Amino acid sequence: MRLPQISLFSSSCFALVGLLCVLSPRILLSVSAQNDDLICPDASLTEYLIALIDVLFANGLTVYENLIVHYSELDNGYQFLHDLYTSGEKVTMLVPTDSAWGEVGIWPPFVGLTDDWGVELGELHALRGDISYASLPESGHNIASTWLSLASEYNLTDDGSISNARQAVSLARSDNNAIVIDGWWGNASSWSGPVDTSSQRSALSNLVILPIDQVLSFPPSVGEALTTSGLSNMSSALGVVGKADEVEQLTSGGFTIFVPVDDVWTNDVREMMGDGDSAWTIVCSHYTTSYTLFSPFWTESGSFDLSVDSGATLTVRAGSASGSEAGQDGSTVTLGEVEARIVKSDITLRNGVMHIIDKVLVSNSSTPAASATPGGTGSKAASSPSATSTGGTKDKPTIPGTNDDGDTGSDDGEDSQAIDDPSAPRPPSAATRSVRAVGGVYLGALVGVVSMFGGVLGAI
């Protein structure tokens, strides 16, 4: 149920009295935001915020307008706004429409939206760089960095010693010059272009304001992502070798995991999972806790060598020598003689990134050195994804190797088997509505949990 909208004038007056009492350096609001009567220790910041509020109000984006005022009354919110203004870089502000906010129950006076989560939600919607339809490739997607630090998502007071990485989002072109923001819980689409800020061009020179039709939700943890139908075997495998907690942690280097779909866990692999040493090698050959590898890092150079936690080295390529074996975006990952197709890349996680593949990376001929240091080799910092084309198709991928009914067989003709881990969480049933908490406000989003070899990856 939508909360009643109260007068911003009355709420601002109460805030003003309290702020004067404590002599806070925050912005002091004496009247409603639309009247532009903002008092701020920094006159230039005052002008900046007034211009921003005017543009939001003129375009009917009144909830976000009020949210900007709400941020200005919070220590961390004021800092967020101040950092945007003084950043010296272009910022694309994704602004949900009023109806989008209403769908998730976020409405002035923002009851239930805690201070930290509320500001982090704003940071998730602020993209670094000038993002537009024209800046995206005709097919495939780009990776853009947000203002939200991963340490903030973990509620860590971090000086950068744990991680200075920022959360990322995946962007693609849509119809009518719109942009799609690809999210785990559902996708958001922009208007056909940014709002006109020409009347405030001098004040808002570093801002691009792009309205969107959904409120972005925070990326899932690894455990949440792996409860999706079609990925649960990897969740069970992590539990078998005692790594389920480890892969949830935020690390200084980053995190990347390659997840085979359930249908490719053959009887042979299942039998190997019964041996402790083999199971550890198999599972730890699919992830690293020392690097966050987004697809631009291998598509730009053609290939990328990634050391994983088993000590083995994976080679990720933008193409395959066999040509016809290339994945949906032309990318493959190889361990020894085993080459897997990447059927979906760049699924952002709370602590890194996940890529979905069509084979289990287990190689009889591979002899990984236990002393190898996990990490990657490349020229770009993985913690700061650039808005660079990753190639591929912008549509939801069709899983290769299936017929119209979604039937498939493993390479040896055996039926796939579930990995036996009784403690592992069970995947939701088809068309389950997942609930994601944002402070005290819940974001309900339909998760399409179809079979991973049923033709489409659902909401992934």
C-alpha cells in the first residue's frame, strides 16, 4: 500500500529546527523543494542542487526530487550529493519514474527506507560516465561502474584496505533509442533519451538525467543467485567442499565464478564429486577470490588468462578455434582440453561477477600447481569496469545444444544428476516471486526460473 504523501514544507520545517540546534553542516530546508529555497554552506552546491530539483520537478520526477531533499538531511546523503558535484567527472543519473517508486512502496516521507540503504540505493542509480543510446554497441552490452562501493553493500567501514571496488551494471540498447539495464531480479528500461537540461546547462554540466521505468534492486549474493532453477548443482557442490561461505565474502582482489548449468553435471562428474580431493579441485577450478573479471577484459585483448583458487589457469577467449563451438557472444573458457561456451556473461553479484557456462570444467590431463597464486593477467583493473562493448547479442540468450522442447544430453549421453548436498538451499519453483529487502522496503520482482536448457535464461 502506498504511503500517503505529506507536505514537504512541514517535514522540512521540523528538520530545520533540529539541524539548527545541532549546528549541522547539512543543507537546511525552509520550504518545499519546488520553491528552491535551499541554504547550504557551499553556495555553488546550493545552485547545483536547486538546478537539479528544478529539472526533476519539471519532468514529473517528483519522488526522486523529494529523495534528493531527503538525502540532503542525512550525513551520508549530503556527502553523496557533495561528491557528485565535486567529482569532476560525468555522471549519468538513472531516475526511476514516480510510478516505479510507487510499485516498490517507496514514497515520501520514505518511512521504512533506512538512511544507509536509502543512500546506497541512490548510489546504485548513479553511473560513472556519459551513458547514452549512442554510446552503446548495436549488439551486446556495456559494463558501467556505479557510485556504490561494494564495501557499503557489506556494511563495512572500509578505508579501501578490503576493497575499493564499485558495483557494476550491464547496459544494452533496446527499441526506440531506449537503454535496458540488465538486472538479476528484472530489467529496467529508460525513456527514449535523457531529459532536457539545457535550461540548467551551466549548473548541471556534469549530469545526464535518464529516467527509467523500474527501481534497480541490489545484486544478489552468490547463494541467492545459485538458488535459481538450473544452477542449483553448483550451490550443492560448493556446500560439499565447504566453500559456500568463502565465496560470499568481499575480498581485496575481487570475485569471479563460472557456473555450469545443471544439465551438464554428468554421472562421471558426480562420481568424482564423491572423492574429497577431486571434488575440491573441480569446484575451486570454477572461481577465484582474487579477481573480478568482466567480459571487456577478454574481448578487448582477444583472450585472458585467469588463475583460479584450485591453482589452475583458465583461458577465456572472445572466440573459439572451432568456430561453431563459440558461445552466444563468441566467448569460451578453457581448462586443459575442456572448452566451455559462455552462454551468459557479466551477471553482477554482491561481491563480484558470475558467468554461466555449458560444461563442467574438469580435465583429466590438467595438473594445477597448488602453489599458484589466484588472480588474472591483463592490463585493466578489474575492480573498475569501463563502459566498453562486450559484443554478443542484446537479447536474452538461447541456450545452445537444445531442441524446441528444451531437451539436451550431456556429451556422453548420460542424464545429469543432482549433486548430493542435503544442506544446500533448494531452488524456487517456476515463476517464483523473489523478494529483495531494501532497508524496510521490499522489492518484489518476478524471477523467470525456467530450465536452463529450456531455450531462454529467464530473468538472468
